[in-house]
Amino acid sequence: MNRSFLGLLILTIVAGGALLYSQFDLSALTRSVDRRTPIDVSIFYGGEKSELLRDPDVIRILEDRHKITLNATKAGSIEMVTTLPVAGRDCLWPSNMVAVELARQSGRTVLADETIFNSPVVFYAWADVADALVTNGVVTKRNDGFLTADVGRIGELINEGARWKEDLGLEIYGPFKIFSTNPAKSNSGNIWAGLLATILNEGTPPTVSDLPTVLPDLGRYFDAMGHMEASSGDIFQNFLKQGMGARPMIVGYENQMVEFLAENAQLADDISARVRVIYPEPTVFASHPLISLTESCQRLSDALVDPELQEIAWSKHGFRTGLIGVENDPADIGVTTLPETVNLVVPMPSASVMERIVEVVRK
């Protein structure tokens, strides 16, 4: 092999290697730096996620790391998937997996859905109310200090027409009931309606064939409720503002107390002395599925499972996650104490059953 040919061969190899290195280096750089075009994403979201979406750290992660600016409007979880106009919206973010099927049945174009967070449904009660329910065998204090409610006993009190004053010894007027948001508009009320239907159906989620037996009692219960808020955030705020006489006990989400205490640390001692968190047994997990109506929403879906954002959602806002590699350690939450796991969970009735329930409540 002559020297000129050998030199040409070496030069070719070096040049090819340099080209490959350049291509490889450019590819690596492209992967490490988000070069996607910034986008605006328009969503309806459930009110219990308001503080999360206002969190400056969450906004920073979405805008700086993922190039997403949110145009977020609070709406009832059931309303957004059934009756609200969604033209121009990229995502719906309700608080119930049943809402995904309701969205499809209502004619929404669902490209995808992904559960981003989970939060168990709990009862919030004033201390005197919780003590009276302990005395009457409805609520039990576990060995680890958390309070649980026997939903079967709650069903008995409702069926018996028990009254706060006459039967439970409290200076509260009227029949025993647990206040909730409107099941036709808001998810926490919708979940309570589903759980109450299960209670009235002897502990089994009702099927369509069970509804003739269940719906009359369920309808009477919600007819007697009076005004029902359309947002889980609103009923929680009204519970704290209006006191025991107006709202002795409400249905809410576990994460709401975490958020409130994080924002109002100066009230922590007073709230801890006066309010009790009670875990229904069984309870229902409120899953928070992000429903993609457009491709832009799928960008947001990817961003919301960012590990740092998920850690903020747990430690500052109390949202649990099922993502592999993301821990929900109660020690990470400094403002209150949560159980490590919530085990006794019952499924929601099917979407077709919940539609019938909503129809009864709406009428």
C-alpha cells in the first residue's frame, strides 16, 4: 500500500469519525436541553388542585423546564366532563376515574388519560362531633392514633333518621348527615354519593339492577341537604368559617388539610385542637386523571410526572402518587401527620350507575 493511499485512508477515517462525533454530540445536546416550542395549555381542573397549580415552584418547573404556560380554570369535576363547553380546552383534570368514562359518554374526544395523583376521601368533623361518634360506636381510634369511621354504622344512622341532638347528644339542630358538594357538579360529592349508594346496598357497589332499591333513599338524603357547594375547595373553606352548627361534618380529600396548614401555619395548633380527620372504612380513592383532548395536553401529562413536581405535590399539598420511584413518606409532610397507607378501599360504582345517581340528585 503506497503512502499517499494510506494517508488518504487515514484522513477519510478521521473525517468520518469527526462527523459521527459531531452528530452524536449534537444529538446528546438536543436530548439534554428542551428545545421544544413554548406552548400555552388550557385546562379545566378540580378545585382541590387550586393551591397546587398556584404554587410558584410548580409554575417554575412547568414554564422553565417543560416550556408550558397554563391557562387553568376551576370547575366541578362532573360538570367539566358532562355539561361545560370544552371548545378551546386542551385538558380536563377531574378527580375521579369514573369521570373519564363520563367524558366519553358525553361526546368528549378523549385522546388519552393518565392518573397523576391519588387522594383518599375523608371526613372532616369538629372535635365534639368526632367525640360523640366515638361514644356511639361509629368512629374508632386506631392504635396509631388515626380515626376511622364504620360506614356501615353511618348507613344505620341515616336509615334510622338519627338526629344530632336527640340521638347523638350534640347541640346541633336537624337530622344526622354528612355534608358534601353537589354530586352532579363536584367529584367529592359524587364520590360520597357512590359510597353512600354502596352503604345503602349492604356494602356492595350497586349495579343498575340494584338502583330501584337504592335510589329512593339516596334521593331523599340529598334532597334534605339544602344548598350544596359546587367545589370541594369551597365546602372545606365554608366548613372552617361557618363552624359546627352549620357544617358539623363534611366529605373532603385528605390533601386539603395538608394544604391549609401549609398556607396557615399560625392556625395549626387551633385547627389541630378543634378539627378531626376521619378515614371512612372502607373509603374511596379519588384518582386525578388528566384527560387529553388535544396533543398539547399530552405535553402537560409528561410534565406533571416530573419527579420534582411529584415530590412538591406530596410534601406541600398532600397528593399521593402511584409512580414507581416516588415515595410518599409521611415524614416529608411537616404540618400534620398522615397514615403511610390507606388499605380499606372500595371501588366506585360503574359510570352508568353514577349517571343514574346524578340524574336523581339533579332533579
